Amino acid sequence: MADWIESEKCQFCGKQAKQYAFAAFVCESEECVDKAREERGGPGGHMKAKMQKQNLVNFEEEAKKKGKK
């Protein structure tokens, strides 16, 4: 186990963290790792969220442009 993880607790159950996955400290429980994955949005979730936000912003900008004409 990495030294920097030893002081952390699992963000979902409170047990000793054994790994850092999906931007969360998690224990060895598959359930906790799954929760971290779901919370993050799955593999590439941060990029999916970024694209959704970008698409939303573009949609709002287009709506504003149409309203000004």
C-alpha cells in the first residue's frame, strides 16, 4: 500500500483506504469501487461531464443569439 493512502479512509464505508480509484479513496470492497465509479461517471466520466457542460453552454449561447435577432 502506498504511504500516502495509509492515512485515508474509504469515502463510502469508512474502512482503511487501500486504493485511489475514480478520484476517490476506496477500500478493497467491490461495492465501494463501484460506487466511486458511478459517482465519477464511469471510465472517462470526467471527459463526458466536460463534453456535456460544453454542449449545454453552446446550446445556451445559441438560444441567446436567436433571442437577440
